[in-house]
Amino acid sequence: MDEHGVKHADLASACGVTRPNVGYWLSGSSRPGWRACAIIERLTGGSVTMRDWLTEEDVLAAERARR
């Protein structure tokens, strides 16, 4: 997030989580919830969107659900 001008501590505070949680998100160990995704999108000026957190499996499941 630093490359988007958002410090990990500020992101954690805005999302109501701990700094280690932010580290887990960024390392791919876990993913933020939808509320946190929306906050991240806003704080990065849209550079990091909700869709950026989706896995290929998520996209395929959504496509199957639309059929």
C-alpha cells in the first residue's frame, strides 16, 4: 500500500484491524472483507479495487452462478 501513499498503520486504523492483519492481506495469507475492500479502494483513489482481491476461483464461481 505504500506505493499508493497509504501507510499500513493508517490502513489498519481506517479498516478497524491490526497492522498484522494488513500484512496478511498484502502477503496473500488472507483477504480483507468487503467493507475493508471498499475502504482500501477509497484510500488508494481507486488504484486498488475490490476486484483486485478476487481469486481466479472467485471469478469462476461468479460466472457459474450467473448461468
